Amino acid sequence: MYPFTLERPNSLAEARQRAAAGAQPLAGGQTLLASMKLRLSAPEQLLDLGGIAELAGIRREGDAFVIGAMTRHADVAADATLQRDFPALAGLAGSIGDRQVRAMGTLGGSVANNDPAACYPSAVLGSGATVVTTQREIAADDFFTGLFSTALEPGELITAIRFPVPQRAAYEKLRQPASHFPLVGVFLAQYAGGVRVAITGTGNGVFRHAGLEAALSRRFAPESVEGVAVDASGFNTDLHASADYRAHLVGVLARRAVARALDGG
């Protein structure tokens, strides 16, 4: 690592001030600290958000869950109300990484990092969530802009994410055994206005699949996935899987996700 200073604000107001001055936010540290150890990242100031109580917690507000940005994966997975009313989201959190990652990683850190194979971005996009920041509210469709890239401005911090509760939802992924990231993950959610389907792990970032959404909005059943084309162009080919295999997995996992959603998530 290169030399750096560590600051630990106790309030969101103080964190906003220091972030605006150029300090690098530190949430769970699962990506940033690893990149610093490899000297791929060299921030001069780290802003540890772990001491700000108002950035953590889970609460139900009407037809939505509001989850603080510093809420740990393990806490999302263990929340009894989420398990009852939005089991797909709790289950997704419980499937991230391993126990140590779930104990340290945070919702806001994962979403802000926007790793192209991360699980949480698919839940945010697949549920049509709203990202609440220190400056504004950003719809999920406008938030993810590319590889490790989001609509966040310099100094802007995620404070919470608001997830509308679906009628049904499910998340399915094929886990890469070494990294525990999904080779492909499919999150789908059914609302009164239709079905949203978000795909992660295939290429440069999470995206919605219009063909699957249209088919499942007409009829929410596993058979509706049959015949929906999944274009492999733009999908990754690497030592773990080819682009064509990832495209095949999208269909397989979408069928499984529909079946799981019909079974209660």
C-alpha cells in the first residue's frame, strides 16, 4: 500500500464535507482495500463510513423497503421482515461471497462499485429501486452506466436504497467456485405494471433483458422463457465460460428463477 490517512466521521454531515473535499469513501472495503494492497488504487485520504449510525438499518415504508447504504450483507440476509415480505432480496444477500464477505460487505459499497458480476446491482435494477444519495434520488435505470461506473458525481455518497416490494421475485445464479461471484445471475420481479428482469455476470455490467420481460409479463411461467432469444454478442468469453454458454445460462437461470418465484421466492 501507499501512505494514506484514515478519517472516521461520526455524522453524515461531516462525511459529506470530507467527501466533497476529495476523501475516498470506504464502506465494507471488500474491493477498495484489495486494490490498495495491490497498489492499483492509491487514495491519499480514506473516509471510513462505518461509524455513521444513520447510514445503516432496514425499515419498511409503505410498499417499499428502505435499506441504509452501510447495512451489511449479513444483516440484510437475516432480517425477518425482509425474509417474509421480500425473500428474494434477503436470499440474494445471503448468497454473496462467503461468511466473512457478508459480515463486512455493505449494500451501498457494492452498488457504488458496480462490479459487472456483482449480485446487488441486479436486485437494484431488477426491482426498479431508487438510489438515495446526499444530493438526490436516482432511478435504477439511470444509475448503472457501465463497467465499474455509475451516475454518482465526485463527493456524492449513497445514503440508502429504496426497494419497492414486488408481488413475486427470485434470484438465481451459477456461482464461480473460486471467486464466489456469479458466472451469470438473473434477478426477476413481478409488479402490477409488469415484470423486470436484470442480468449480471455476462459482460461489462448489469442490464435488463427486454425479451424476457415481455414474455414473462404476458405469462409468468417457466415455459414463457422458452424461445426467448438471448444475444451472446457483448458477453464475456474467458477461462470460466464462453459467451454462448453464458447466453445459455441466462435462459436456464431465468426458468429456475420463475419457478422459485412461483414457489414463494
